[in-house]
Amino acid sequence: MGIVGLSARRGWASQAHLPALQQLDGFELRALSASSAESAWQASEKYGVAQFFGTAGELAAADGVDLVVVTVKVPHHREITQSALAAGKMVLSEWPLGNGTAEAEELATAAAERKLRTFTGLQARSAPVVRYLRDLVADGYVGEVLSTSLVASGGSWGAVFSEDGAYLLDRANGATMLTIPFGHTLDALTMVLGDVGKVTTVTATRHREVRDPQTSRVFRPNVADQVVFGGVLASGAVASVHYRGGQSRGTNFHWEINGTDGDLVITGDTGHLQVGEFSIAGAHGSDAELSRLTVPERYFDPALQGLRGTPAYNVGAAYAQIQRDLTEGGSEVPDFAHAARHHRLLDRIERTAEHA
């Protein structure tokens, strides 16, 4: 495999993908590319990767690379992924797949026409707590689901920002609070509770100006830092999700599922369900109050034991499932077709939004 965007400096690929791959058998990191040949050489020296390239196209064309992993910023996903598909390679792309639905649909179509396996980094659904939650609901822990409500903090879309995160504040880059933390969490919610039917949304930009405390630079975001989604799931259950930018002194993630025979509550310190650690509590039947529910060990991968509690764990769990999908003919990890459908759902949510 080869990773596009693996730098010697700190980044998502080195923080999450590389540690995960180092724990798993069945994957061999043979190549990398970075923003320049010099950067690629530095990364290859640091990580001991034999082949390095200054462009993603060169990596995609390299012999011995079966799977191309795209970990760069969203505006570059389409060009890099297209070159990998054109070279006949399998592709794992970080979420969002494209800068908007049109790009995602284009990539999904290109992969389908070439009959290539694809994977999308919607790794919240690989989190042990999410998989356990799905099974609890499916096994009737709460009875019939009546409603679900979720409130969470988006983090980066608050009153302050850093230079390397400034691109998140420009809607043109496709990396917004709606597409990233909200998008990851909504994908997990639909995995647990089923598809979304009716949709209503309110959005707002409450931080008109944000500052970089290091440089005092002022930026005027054009993205929503408040997203309030209300809807009805295909099952008939009523859903509400509120994401707000920044961090809360109260709760940064609280998700309830209420049913005819019980309740489940998931809490955590971050609104990014795809990377954080979360706790689950429940009560059903004659229970008078919630009790902590421990996620059974069978939901954890022993090979990833050393990564528990880090952002790399869910990425590693997704890689492990990719390996099973490829060897056993499964399709548990979301592909580009799934990603395009999720883009369309987020589009629908955004189109219906009343911007306050």
C-alpha cells in the first residue's frame, strides 16, 4: 500500500494511519508521497518507507502498490483519487470523499465503472462503543426506539483558530463542522438506528470573527458554527442533533436513545465520535436508574490493544475490517457509493436549512 500525505511533520496520517498499520499484520507500507520530493524523502527516512514520491500520481502508478490511501485535505481528494482509480488501484479515502456531492458521485461512478474496491474513512462506525450500541438496539435493549437526541461540540469552529486550521472556516474547502464531526456522527447514528426520512434544519454562524491567539490574525468564517438537525427516521423514531462550534464547559457529547422499554446514553469529552473515547450507560425493564455498561472485550481487536484511547484505534479497526472484507469477500467498510449517499444526505440537510 501507499499513503498520500504522510509527512515527517505531525499530521493525521502520522498520528492515526501509521500507528494503526504498525500494529496490524497483512499490510505493508511500501510507498508514500508528500507535498514535495524533499518532504517525501524526509518522511521516508523517518518512517523507513522504501519508495517515496513528490506527487500522488507517481505513487499511484508505482508497481507493488495495491491500495492507495488518501489523507490530504479535502480540496485535493478528487484529483488524487481519480489518478489512483485510473491506475487501477484500490483506494481508501478519508472523509469527506469529495469537496461536495458532485465530486463524490463522480468518484463513486469512476470506481464502479472500473469495478475497483473502494473504502471511505467513516471510522466512527468502527468504534467499539458504536458497534456495541448498534447490537444493544438491535437486540431490543430499549424496545421500540421512540426518539433519539444528541448534543455535541464541534471543536475547531469556535472563537479561536490556529493557522493550520484556517481552511476549515471557508465553506469552499468542503471541510466544515457539518461535513466533519456532524457528518461522522450522523453516519454512526444511521448505522445504529436506520436511515433518515424527513429533515428540518437550522444553521447559524454565531462567531462572526475568530482570532488566532498566536498571531492575532482575525478571520471571518463563512461556515455554520451552529447546526440543529431535526428529523424522522425511516423507523418513525424522531431525531434531533445539535452541533455547536468550540468546546463546552458543560458536556461536549451527549447522545440519548429512548425506547418503549429502556434508555441508552453515550457521553464523551469530544464531539468527534470518530476519534474520541466514549462511555455508555443504560436502563431498561424495571431498572430505576442508569447503570454504566462496559463494552465487552469481543468488540475490541487484540492487535490494537496498545492504541486504545487514541485516535489511531478506530482507524486501525477500519483497516482490520478492510482486510477481512478483501479476504472474505465482505463489504462492511463503507465504499464510495456509501460515501456518495451520505454526501447527498448532508446536502439535503443543508438545502433545507433555515440560516438564522
